[in-house]
Amino acid sequence: MLEALSRAAFDRDVRRIDARSVRIYDWTIVEASYPIFDIVFNHTRDAQLRLRLTCSDWDELPPSIELLDAQGKHLGTAPPNVGSVFNGSAHPITGRPFVCMRGAREYHTHSSHTSDLWDNYRGQSGMDLAGIALQLWRAWKRSVG
């Protein structure tokens, strides 16, 4: 995909994330500059979760999503008690815990899901960058309360 088209799609999606939503969900956006969308999910009593979405070739390809601590260090395991969306085993390509959810590059490239193509979801409601972040926040929030 041409970088200019990917950048335009990324910028469009980032602009859709309004300050009110960021406040309601208690997110901190660390970076939103193509191709990186870096966001922290804050919590009053549990550890924060930081996700770095690398969106090169967006939205021809889904973002690659890294699980990080609040300081930006890769997590050695999935966040505790978060169920199957945050997979604690090593992804065969990255060797790290990963997001196992449609809309994550690691999901669509995992041998268990290669038949579940990104093209089946691309462009659907809730599958833009804000929608993917919100799905991840909801999965994380269910586990931490």
C-alpha cells in the first residue's frame, strides 16, 4: 500500500478519537504519529497497560500490537486475569506475549487464525483504530474491574 494512503487512513482514524472519550475511558495517548499509536489504559488500583499499535500499511494490514508496561518496556507475560484476548504464550513471529483478537496483526498471522483474514473485518464498524483500542480496553477492564 502506498505510504501516503496509509498515513491518511491513520490520521483519519486518530482524529476520530475525541478528548471526551479519552477522559471517560481514562486513557493516556503517548503518541499518535504515523505509524505509531501508543496508548496507556489507566487504572486507580491495578497496573496500567500500555499498548503500542504499529500501523504501517494501515488499513491494508491490521496493526501490530505490543503489550508494554507504563514505561514502555515489553511485558514478559500477558497481563494477569485478562483471558484469551491477551495471550501469554510467545507468538511464533515476535516471540512475545500478544493480542489474540481480530484486528491485531499477530492474530491474523498466527497459525491458528490464518484462515480468518483481515479483509473479513477491514472497514467494518468498530474495526478502525479507535474501535480496536476500545475492544482491547473493554477486555482489559473486564479483568481488572
